[in-house]
Amino acid sequence: MQKIPGGKIAPKLMALDLDDTLLNNKLLISDRAVEAVQKAAAQGIYITICSGRSPSAILPFVRRLDLAGTKQGRYAVASNGSVVVDLHKRQEIYSAKVGGDALREAKKAADKLGLPCQVYSSSMVYASVDNEWTRMDSKLTGVPSETVPGFDEFLKQGFAKMMIPGDPKILVGLQKELADRLQGRAVVLISKPYFLEILPPNCGKGEALEFLCGQLGINMKEVMAFGDSMNDETMIVKSGMSVAMSNGLDAIKDAAAYVTRFSNDQDGLADFVEQFVLV
């Protein structure tokens, strides 16, 4: 059964995940998607990128949409909801961290499995050891990486996000273990099959949007959130006009109010906006 609107709908804010949602499989925003999003902004709809990437890593996509100088494109959510950025002031207006003790405990569990760990600042990826995953992450996002001696001590200051990359079969078991051990101290989720993420407690894209909408006077029922994966779950659940990508996980499609007719590589987001949002 298709989950599409019966007619036009009018969100006040559109929250856009990047990977496998707004981005195609070449990690680019198509011209069609740019045009659709810009037309939505011209109707007065706030456009907010909501990504697991760090603030620096989302800037190329902010520039591609060319809305940062406008009221509608002023804000972005980074690090899976751990950070909300005011692009006009170039500063964080909301931030949360995972405590150092929880991060060190997660690293200890990863060490036992021979898995690397990495944490993020707004403009750098810090790795426990030099590894192919961190190099790949740095290349894909354009954010430089650094291997940190004494990584355990380094973690004490706390960070917005830790990522443990590795074999999906191993990560599933580790996710269950850490979710239990870090309950109340961190959120532990698998964003992509090969990425396990440790995030601040009571923190996610949905919670970040609740904060932002509180500042803007927007009801969450008036938010249209586009996503595909488990790191999008809270904004899909909390947004009244949530939209799952047709290429998304079944759990996300089940939870969303609507599902796109086409995948991220077929301009599914642009098609949905054109058909059901633009007047």
C-alpha cells in the first residue's frame, strides 16, 4: 500500500537528511532537488539539513542549496542531533556531549573486538588508530582526520559523537551490549550497517528539531522530516508530516506518515516536494 498524501500539504519546516535521502548515490544534490528545495523555501518553508555529519562536513551541501543567507535556510542540525547551528551567526545554539566515562567504556568494548573508534569536533575527525574507515570518512566528508596518541585520556573531555566502524555482524552484538551498559548515559544506534554511533542521552535529530521548532514557534505537527535510516528515527516519529525514502529501512517506512514514490537516486525527495508541497 502506497503512503502518499491525498493532496497538497503545507509544512512550516522541512528537515532533510543527507545520505541516501537528499544525496544521490554519487553523494551529490541534483539540480532538480536544489530547484525543488529552493522553491519550497520561497513559499516560506524553513529548510533544515539534519545530518549525522559534523558541522563542517555539512557546509558544502548548505552552500549547494544556497539558502544559508536567507531566513528559511538559517539553521542546520549536525552530528545526529547533538548540535544545532545558526549559520548566520556561525555558532552553535544547542549542543550536547557524551560523557568521557561512557566514551571510554565504549572504546574498551571496541578494543576487545579489535575495532577502531573515532570522535568529532566541528572541523576534525579524531581516531584511536590509523585505519581505513577513518580515512574513508575523511575523504567522503572532506573533514581532515588525526590519529590521537593517548586516545583514552583524550576522551575524558566528552564529545558530541563517537563512531565505531566495522563488520555489520560484529556491530549488531556490540550495539546490544553497549545499549545495555550505557543506558541513561548515551544513545547507541547503528546508523548504517557498518557504523555504530554513540550519542548523548535524550538526543537525536527529533529532539534537536523540537529545540529548534521551540525557538521558531513551530509545532512539530507542521514539520516534514525526510529520512531513510535508524539515525532518522526520532525525527520521523516526532514529525507530523514525516516522509521515508522508498530506499529506506522498513522500520522507517512503517513509522513515517508518507513514503516517497522514488528512491534517493531517482530524485525521490524532489518528486515528493514537487507533487505534494509546491503550490
